[in-house]
Amino acid sequence: MERRKAMKIAAGAIIGGGAGIITLTNAFKPDLMPIEESKKIEFKKPETNWAYHSLDPVVTAELAYKFYDSGSCMYATCKSIISQLAEKFGEPYSSFPVHMMKYGHGGVGGFGTICGALNAAAAVVGLFITDKTAQDNLITGILRWYEQAELPVFKPQTPIKDFTPPPSISYSTLCHASNTNWTKGTGYKINSDERKERCRRLTSDVVSHLVITLNMYFNNTYMTSVIDTEPTRECMTCHSDKGKIKNNSAKMTCDPCHTESIGHKVFADIHYKLMK
């Protein structure tokens, strides 16, 4: 279709009102990226001396809850796994410098970026799995689960605080976004003991999911299960390296941070269809 003709159609749709605009944008809407199908991730023997041994996710979650006060989310996630392996097998786990993981608190030194529990989960995957494709698939699964799950659900045997945090969906892997969504929904302040208990239990949820993921992978039964969201597929249809614009590389959910302008909603699909 010629650009001039397309612009005449657009002008007519605008004059015709909202119904015309909806018809126009639907007519020019690009086909979305296909939904990712669940797939088996084949186990590949890691090329490392850091051997993983199956752990109990419930026991590990309890340990993470216990260790949280000593170094926060990233530290507790990592120590709950490494400490068990060190107790059972000694080296090389006994010498692992778990203290370095304290940097991840509050989204890396309190900077509000990626959740420390997720940061540790990705690091632990990388410690025990050397195949990059497998790493990427397991980490993607953990991060997407975190974005879409109602958390926290973990209930400790001996609560440090007699308070059950209401669960919420973070829609983000970022510490500040996850916490902000929760504080807005519950009314608790970011520096409150209730919010700290929320993050303490959230850490236990993450490490439990991490151990389940690792157990499945090392038993050669891991299947990808969590798909990306439709708003994300809509954005990446145009903006990813498979689209025409090719100005973004990401898997994380887009819409919690990026809102569409009226102009984008009305004209983006039309413009995209006319792009060469």
C-alpha cells in the first residue's frame, strides 16, 4: 500500500472517530511473536568441580529464612544451599566466600535493581551448570516465574515476626518495583518490619523454586513452563531483533515501567506496517 493512500485512510479514520481508529489499528496490527512452547532442556554434565547434589526445597527455604538477618536476600539464598553442601561434603563448598553475596541486598547495595534473591539464584545456576544455553533457560524460567507468581507463600515453622505478609504479583524482577507494588497494595512503609518480613519470606520462596529447578535439571526432567506475557510479546514483536525496529533486547515484562502514549496506540502499528 502506498504511503499517501495509507495516510488518507488514517485521516479518514480520525475524522470518523474512535470506531474508525480501532478498525484502522486492528487492520494494520502486526502478527505477534509466537508463544514459546514448553520444551525439554537436556542435561549436560557440567565441566566443573562444583558438583550439585539434590537438596530438599523445604529445608533450604527454612535455612534461607534463618540466614536472612545475617546478610539479607542474596546472601541468604546462596548460603542456604552452599552451607548444606559444605556440611555434607566439605570442600570445595567449605571455602566458598558466601560473604561476598551480601552486596546484593536491596537490589545491589540498596540500588533497587534486580532482586537479590534472583541475583543469587542466577549465580548459583552458573556455579553448578556450565552450559550457557542451559543456564539461560533455567534463569529465564526462574525470573519469569517470579514476575508472574503471587508471593510470598512461604510460612516458616518458627516465624521471626508474627505477621503473614499478603501476597502480591511483582510484575517485575526489580527490587524497587517489586517492593513498591507490595507497599502500594498493602499500605505498609518500605522501611517497616512488615516489609522486611515480606522480603525474608520471599527469599525462601525463591530458593525453594531454585532448588526444585536444579533438582529437575540434574535429574534430566526439566521442562520450561513459564511463558512470557502477551504485552511483552506485543512490544518485542516490533522492538526485538526479530522485528523491524530492532532497538531492544530483553525478556522482562515491559508494561509495568513503560506506558503507551495515545500517539503510539493509534499510529504505531500503521507506521510499523509501512516501514521497510
